[in-house]
Amino acid sequence: MTMDIPTRVQILRDTVRQALVFMMDKQPLDSNRVQLSNNHIMKQADALFTIQGNSPEEEAELCSVLLMSYQVLNEHTPDKDQKVQAVLNRSAAILDQLAPSLLKCELLTYCYGEIYDSQLAAEAHTIIDSWQNSPLSAAEKEIIETLELFEQHPYNHWQEAI
């Protein structure tokens, strides 16, 4: 049975979040466990990399989770760098088609985390500012924290946060 794209995206998102919790646990890192986790994330990301979304929103979900995955892997290889650039290109092609939303803010944030273009961060902040009159969801709080982390610790944010 083949899973639909949103289910596959959510599974990868959950896997990456588990890896982040493990990384930020402040316990000594078990290199075997880290390698297994990285391999699992990369395998899932590679399976989604070749898929195109059926709508701008589905494409944004794919691009966002792929960038999130590549950020957590935090290693630079020519293959990974090419994939990141391809996902950034895909993201640029759809950003203007997305309404201001959590999804667009998330994609802007993860694109910003790769190229540190202040216009991306500014647009994400504009969306975040529109939320100030209502209670924040867990996902909104998470993306605010992620953007702040990227802004405070450019280029090696996950290592700095640990």
C-alpha cells in the first residue's frame, strides 16, 4: 500500500522532530544512534525529493519538510548541497502563490535557514506579527522559535542550540 504525500510528509516531519529532541537532550550523543537516525531521515527525504506536490500548498509542505530534514543532517556533501539548491528553487517557484499562513511562514523560515536572505525573514515576521491577537498554536510557537534560532545562530544553529 502506497502512502499519500501528506502522510509521508508527516512521518518525515515526526522523524526529524524526534532527532531534534534527541540532539537537544544534553546527554552524550551515541554516534551509532545519530548515524542510524541520519540514515533514516536521509532515506525518507530521498524518497520525497523526487515527488512534486499536486498543488502549491502540497509542494510547500514537501519543500518545507525536505529543508527541515537537510538542516538537521547538518553535513555538507555535493549531493546534499545540490538537493538543497533544487528544493530552494522549487520553493522560490511557489512562494508567491501561497497565501500568508503558517505553511508559508514555515517555508520562508526554512529557506531563510539555508540562505539567510533578510527579505525571507522579514516576510516570515510579517506573517508572525499577524498572529499577535490570537493564542498561538504549538506549530506557530515552534516556527517562531525556529526562526529566532536561525537568526541568532546563523550557519550552525543546531550545534549552537545544543
